[in-house]
Amino acid sequence: MKRNPNLNYACLPMENAYNVRELGGYATKKGSVTNHHQFLRSENLTDITEEDKTFLIEYGLSAIIDLRSREEALIYPNPFRGNAAVNYMNCPLITEDVLDLRAVKEKGFDPGAFYIKLVEYKEMICKIFHFILDNLDGCILFHCQAGKDRTGVLAMILMGLAGVSKEDIIANYEVTHTYLKENVKLRLDDGLEELEFSRPEWIENAYDHILEHYGSFKVYLMAAGLTKKEIKKVRKKLGN
């Protein structure tokens, strides 16, 4: 596969991953665009090739936020854990009753309500953002198992902070299923196929919750424990 790590991709051309995507290139309310080579969102990377790993390092990857539970991270280890070139941290963005939507065994489960619980896990959100602040130089990749739910919530928060429109944030989330459906390992059955999708109303619930209860993403992050100065540094990395 021919690829150039100096280019600005929307979805990165990977040999054995389907959902490695940029947060760069989105218009913001201040008239700028979010920076490329700063934040990547992805699914679990356990199966990527050595060539994929080299490509990501050359793309600028220097830090990884693993949003999965410790158990998931042990069963499906991140290939960069222990790599001297990449700072890795496991920050489980989970709830007491749900670790991963793919593990839900009941029909009628509401992903939108689950996302709100993740948003309100402010202690972990604060920890995640402090890790970002400790790794401002280089590209930070964050992921969960499918790269849809926990990853989608963090992508929404980052894009919201950058001033990306609600429509673009939802579109960034919606396209997840388009890429993930090619990965047969992530398909669900037993009547839970609905959870494979990335329905716009699910992420919209979380977005609206933040604006209705906090007024802005900046105020939300301050409520999570970040200072105005810290938030400004993250915004600068995002390109705003």
C-alpha cells in the first residue's frame, strides 16, 4: 500500500484497521480549521501490521489514550504499549454497569443515555485531558474497542471545544459505521445488531446534555476540573 505520512488524511490508509480517522480539517466558529496530525480516533489496533505501526509513527504519533477497561486492554493489547516512541495510558471511560456497548446483552438498551453517563464521568475526563496536556507535542491517538462509543464521546468533546459545528460533530460520529462494517470481527448478533450503528440521535443526546447543563464545552471542562489556561492549551493544539 502506497501512503505518505506527510499528507493530511481524513481516514488514514491502514492495512489492517478500518476506522483510524483525523479530527483535523473541520471548520470552526472562529473561521479557522482544526489541525491535522494532532488528534486521531480509532478502533482497537491489536491486529495492525508492522507497516501500519511504522506509518503511524511517521505520521507523528507520540501518545495513545486507551479508553477501554483494563480487562479489554489485557485481552486485546495495544501494539504500542511499551514502545519507547509512544506514551501510552489506559484511561477506562466506562460506567459501573456497562464496560462496552458490544458487551450489552439486553434489547432496548439506550446508547444515548450511556453516552451521557460517560460525559458525566468527569473525574476520568479530567484525567484524560491532563494526559493530553502532558503530551501536547506530536499526535495523540485515542481509541476504545470499536472506535465508536467511548471514542465518539471524547471526539465530540474535543471537537466541541474547538468550536466545530454540531452538524459536523454528528457527521463525524455517523460515518463510524460506514468504516466499521468492513471489520467482520466487530459484528454483533443475538438481536443486538442495532448497536453496530452510529445513530445521530445517540451522540446528539450527549452534545445537547453538555450545552443544556453547562452552557458550553469550556464550562463543562472547567466543571470537570480543568483551568482556563489548561483549556486554552488544548484549544491551541486543536487549532483554535
